[in-house]
Amino acid sequence: MIRTRPDLVSAIRDRFAHVDACPFQGPRIFFENAGGALTLNSVVETSARFAAIPDNQGRDNAASHALVDIITRAKADMATLMNASSGQFFVGESGTELLFRLIRTACVNAPSGGRVIGSSIEHPASRSAARRWAGIAGLPYIDVGHDDPTGQVTPDHYRAHMTPDVAVATILHASPVTGIGMDVAGIAAAIREVAPEAFIIVDGIQHAAHGRIDIDAYGIDGYAISPYKMFSRHGFGVAWISDRMTALPHDMLAGAPETGWEFGTRDTGSYATMSDVVAYLDWLGGEVSDATDRRARIEAAGAAIHDYETHLTRAMIHGTGNLPGLADLPGVTILGGADNPAREGLVCISVEGHASADIVRRLGEQGIRTHTRKADHYSGNILDPLGLSDAVRISLCHYNTEAEVAALLTALREMLD
């Protein structure tokens, strides 16, 4: 689909800001997408336009009415994007803040004797929240260990720890350290087999830019993303919650509508940029399919993105042209394994005898942007069991190219020979 159409690759790249150059450094290849994806040009324009509007929602004037309509439209667009036929969307400070709020609400409303379950693969956004609020609510926390070699936690891993008194469960959709994705629907089903009333909350922050989201198929109660990692911008997060989670007692202004979960007046422009993201994926789906239904086009875009990113990561791992891949370079270990089918647009490596920070710095000097992950509070849960103090994260997206992959492999081969 995308890989066989150079014209489409160019059209995709034309829609993003700073696709091949950094405003501070100059020409560069951007393999730091897990730290924040490139921003759509339409999002930049929308953000500037709304930043100049002085009006707020909830007033009886033309501007206020228009802002309410824009938010309503954006929520409908997000429902189509994530295939959510019920529940509600709202925005907050960040994806992390929203995960804390959802998990806090579920924990403090859990029945006496309930338990909280989560996995060792999770980002601290959900893991820290679940541990903290389980402790405050007096609920035991169950830690499901992940498989270190593959970087995955599976439905069977959860199933082995499930009991009927589990009241709250958290799931990571994809790891921002290794890029390995989890079977959200399968894990949620394993939870509900034993504890059908558990509130299940998913961290979708890393996955969102790399494939389809299908909330109706997951059987969950909460899903959070960080829009700056999905072609929008910093400054807000997006959450979806089910109708039954909406109805839980939660932090809110006294006397306000009980279904409201937002605090204060939110930025209409943030909502509007999510409509830009949906419009972009709608356009891309039309380029790679003949679908006439908008959701079908978005699904086609997600499939095309996943297919193309799989092609790029395979080229990175196994080589392209006459260039050897990462798997063939001396001293390189690929976290999650070289041929892991659950990989989503990211390859994380350690190199024997080389500090990851030095590799990242030397690549940066050649205009190739990557990132060091350290065995700290963000990544220690994954790196420590592997005996690693650090690793190099190389994260791509569907606007990257095979030529950029070749440039990376060339630089690394010269560096490691």
C-alpha cells in the first residue's frame, strides 16, 4: 500500500511540519516518534487560529455557540476514530493525568475486599497510579509479570492471577520502550471471564499512532491517549470512558452535571486539532482503499500504517539493499527479539561495549535523532530484568522512509565496525 507508492509517501510527508529538518539543528532524520510524533500542518494552523479567539463555551453569543459545535463535532470524530458507540470523550492536562484520574476513580469506588491488577510491562502512568490508589483505598495490588525475552504480557499471564474479587484492572496497549504491543481484547476477555464487573482501564498512549483503535471490540471502561504522540500537539490528553464509569462518583464541581468529567473551561482548539487528526486519517484511508464509509477508511489507514511500519522495522532489523540490519551488527541486542510480530514502529537496542548515550549523541551529530532509555523509573521495569543499564530507542512512524532507515544503518555500521 504505502510502501509501493512513492507519490503517497511524499504526499504524507508534505502534511507534517518539520518532517526532514529541525528548526534548531537543521536537516535531520526523526526517529524519536515515541517521544512525540511529528505535528500535522493542519494542527499547527488550527492551534494558531483558536489561540486568537477570546470567547469561551457556555455563553449566549455566536462565537460561544460555534465553539460548542466544534467540540461536539470533535467528540463525534473521536468516536469514529476509536470506534466507540457509547460512553464519552473528554480532555485533560495530559494522557498521564487522565490515567491517574480514571484509575483513582475506579479504586476509590471499588467494593471492600476488592483487588487491583496490572502488569510489570506498564508505563508508570498507569502502574504508579494503580499502586498509589490501591494503597490509599486499602486494596491489594496484583503484579502480573511480563515475559522478558518478548517484552509482552498475555491473556494467559493475567488469567493465572485472576480472582473474582478483582475490581480494577490496567492494561498497556504498547510499550514506549520496546514498541511491543499487547492483545488488549484478549487480556480484557481473560479478566472478565473471572471478574465480569471489573473496571478495565487501558493506556493507549504509545499505540495510538501505529494502528487501529477499536474500543467497541475491547470490552473496557477507559482508554487514554496523548495527542502529541498522535500527530496533534502538547498541552492536553484525551480519555474515553464507558457509560458505567461515567456514572461513578468522581471529582467534580458541586452542583455541576453528574456526567461531567472536565475541570474548568477547556481549550476548544485542542478538540479541534483532534478533528484534524481524524480528517488526515480519513484522507489516508481514501488513498489506500476504495472504502466509502468514514470508519472503514480510518480502519484502512490504520492497517496501511501498521503494514508500512512493519516493513520499515524489518528493513531496520534485517537490512535494506546491501546494508546489513541491526540484527547483523556486532554486539547488538534487539529488545523483544528480532522477529516479534507484535512490534509497532519501534526498535530498541543495546550495544555491547558502547554506552547508549554515546550512540545517541553520535547519531545526533549526523542528523539522526534517537533517544536513550535508562533503567530509571520510566524504563527500569523492562531494562533491569534484562541486565541493561540503558538502551537506544529508534522509533519511527509512517512518514519515515526506507532511505532514512538506510542512513541510520550506514551510520551505525561505520560507528560499530
